[in-house]
Amino acid sequence: MRWSKLFGKTLREEPAEAELASHRLMLKAGMIYQAASGVYGYMPIAWRSLRKIEQIIREEIDAEGGQELRLPALQPRDLWQQSGRDEAYGPDLFRLEDRRERPLVIAPTHEEILTKMVTANVFSYRDLPLILYQIQTKFRDEPRPRGGLIRVREFDMKDAYSFDVDEAGLDDSFQAMARAYRNIYARIGVSAIMVDADSGAIGGKDSNEFILLADSGEDSIILCESCDYAANVEKAAFTKPTMPIEEPRPLEERHTPGVKTIEGLAELLDIPTSETLKAVFYSADGEVVFVVIRGDLEVNEIKFRNALGANELRLATPEEVEQAGLVAGSASPVGLDGVRVFADDSIQMGSNFAVGANREDYHLVNANFPRDFEADVIADLALAEVGFACPRCETPLIIRRGIEVGHIFKLGTRYSEALDAYFPDQQDEQRPIIMGCYGIGVGRLLAAAIEQHNDDRGIVFPAPIAPYQVCLTALNVENADVAAAAESLYDELRRAGVETLYDDRSESAGVKFNDADLLGLPLRLVVSARNLRQGVIEVKRRNESDAATVPAAEVVDTVKHMTAGWA
């Protein structure tokens, strides 16, 4: 490809709207075009890289027995109502009606429709297992698109689904996909770690994310540096510090004028916050619910939503709290009626707690579970934080930022039971198909690779996904000898199968070198009058500072050797 004919222009100015390095560099390099908030078009340079990523994904999924197909993006809404995800997805799901007023959705993922397709084509246990996948555009009405291709409303994704006869088969499929993902990331040239994660609206019992660690990431990852424990902060567990269990003392009321916070209560009573119980109020699908947790811990809202089984969860407003008969700043589960109480299991890791008295300016001391109060549900509802003990080895945990580049789920029978996907086993008994699902955002993976591979001059493309392998730069193309030599070398490289972007523009050396660094192709070849006088071509790797010179007659063979295995 000649740069003079390339559709898309590089930018000299820094894009003001770009927060992340990948977003800024893709805009500057002329790789993407923003059509609307969270909606992008891919320019030819980006599309070449995306096709390479897709091909790597295909090869690795196929190697694990996957079969590629294509599913409809437009789907009947009643399928989503049948699975329960019409409500679970909330406003993120694009909903519409056709001209006959039949309700439809534009799919953000494809569990429902593929489950129905499999049901229509699986007649026996002999038809299983299956791994089916596609690479297709998805749609989610994200409330806050950001970071270029990192979080968008329209995106390309590889979504794969496994169908097995039992849990052992699901385990095998799950491990096969985890293996494929590791191979994909290794071939693309990005470092990603697998972490425990929340299943979110997809559902299912277990899931893992693959995270590319980056300070610009929007996900918080809890890590242990002594063992391999890693989890998204939404799912992370930790060993909670236990407090001494003392003999229960008599419950007493204390006057605590003006005290509204745990810190203020602990200071007034001269006790640590771990000897208090904190009250937090939420609105869950319109119902006000009460959460009680030890005062030195915070509520993990994702864990709480899962324990509650709610679709929508938010902090209750002061008006909702008052209408529920709760006293903000002095509330507790002691003597509470008419409101469901959810408790973190830390209430059992201590005794004689200080709690609210459910009246203004008063608190209770020496409250004990279950003597003085009860809970409808007790579960791990606490948020992991830096310094808490690793659940495996007790080492203090650390926190890092990261970008999710893949997510794999064990769905179990979540969809097969809801959508009547059964098969006859060897005893001819009907059993639900055991399912898994596995997603990779293709555009996000490109952005994440750029986020991990760049410097102060621009992108440093990993060779396997670079749009071209070589940037052939001709300096002063008005010089007939330079133009002739560059044209000849361009033809030779193309005949040798080397993907080459030929910078034939009438621009200064500075502009050409800056653009070559900005685009970040793995190799740069320079043809100049001085090099021609010496009978050499300058060869420079993008990730190295020094260039080398190669005899002009040997340069094609040298480049073929250097790029072998890149494509």
C-alpha cells in the first residue's frame, strides 16, 4: 500500500477528548473515526490489525474443537424474557419493535438464540459435546462510554459457547477455552492474567476474567504477590480479621449526641471501629433493604446484589430511608421490624458491638448476634481492600488497575433449563445441557495491545497484529534515483510476500519519521540519496533505538528473515 493512497490521515495535534494512550494514539494514527458516543468506524489501518486478531482467535478456538457459525443480531425479545435477562440487562439492552409491533432486541450476547438452535439440533447425548463460536458485532447501551475502543456501545466480539452432558465435560471445555485464550494473548503479544470474577448479567456459577494490567484500566484487581491468587475487586475474597469473642455483656443504651458516623462513634466510646456494626441502606428493585457489617469493613455492592438476587441496586435516598422508618446515623438491626436484614459474616467475628439504637442521638453497646438481633441472610458481603490478608496464604493483598480482555463463564443449566434445552442420556432420561460461554472483545483487545505497547513517539505494534510488517520510507522522492530505488524495493518486497506500507509522499524527513514512529510498524526501511551512494538500505526495528545498514542487494532476504513467522 502506498501511503499517498492510504485512506486516513495522521494528526499533528493531541486529541483533546482522548483520556487513554490507546485512544489518543489510534486517533492520531488515523485508525478510528468516531461516529457517536461509544460508536466508532475502523479505518483501513485498524481493520487490517483487527482481521489479524480475528484470525489468531479463529485458529486457537478451532484448535480446541470449536466450530464457527453466525447468529442473528436481531432477536425476538420473548427469548430474553424467557431467560430472565430482559430485566437483568436493564437499560443496557437495546429494545425496539418492528413494523408489526413485535418486540425485538439487538443482542449484546447470544446465549438465548444459540441455546434454541442447539435444542433443535441435539437429539441425543451422542451429539455432545459442542463448542460453537462466532465473531460478530454486539450492541450495549453503555451509560458511560470511554477510552476509545475500551468501553463502547457497538463492538466486535468473539463469543463462544460450550454444550456438555455433565459437569466434568464443562470443566474440560472451560479449561480448553482458558488454554485457547492464553495462546491467543501470547500470539498477539499481550500479557494477561486470569482472575476470579463476577458473572454479572450473563449469570452462571463461576467465571474468570483475563486482565491486562495497566494503570489506565477501569477494573480494580486484587492480587497476592506470594501466591497466584487474583480476583476482580467485585469478587475478591480475603481473610477477615477476627476479634476476641467475649462473654456477652448486658445491652445498654448510650446518649451519643451528634454522632452520625462509625468513626465518630468509635472515638466517643474509645473503641476500635472493629467493635462497631455499620448500617447501610439500599434500594433493591424498589424495596428498601438493610445491610449490617462490622465497622472496619465496607459493603461490596456486587456481592450484595448477588446475595439479594436483585437486578437494580443503589443506595437508598434520605426520603426512602425515612419512609422505611429507619434513623440514619443511629440505625441497627436490634429491634428492627418490617425491613429485610442482610448481614456480612463479620457480625459473627466479634462480640459486644456498638450499634445504633434506632432513635436519634442514641446508640447501644454490647449488642451480640443472635442474642439481640437476627438477619434474613448472612453471607460474605465485604469489599476486599489493600493490606487485607490473602484467603490462600495470608499475605497482605495489593491492588492494581487493569483492562478486561476476555471473560469465561461456567453457565451450568442457567439457560438450558430456562429455554428447555434437554437431551436424552444413555438411560433415555431427559437432562438439561450443561453450558459455558467465552467472550473476547476484538476491538478492545487491539486497544489493550496498544495500551501496553507504546512509547513517547507512538504505537509499538506487536508484530503479529501490525497492519503492515514494514514501513518503507523514501526520503526526497523528487530525486529520481531515490524514487526509482524505492519503487523497485517496494515491488520486490511485495513479490516476496512482505506486507509493506510505502511512504511515497512528498513530505519532509521529519514528518515521515514521526508518522512511521506514530504508526509503529515493526520494521522501518529508509531509502535516501546518501544510502544509495553507499549501496545500502537503513533497517530499524521500531522497538530499538539504533538502526543498521544492509547492502541493497541483500535487504529483501534480510527482511524476509526478520519477518519470518510474524504474519
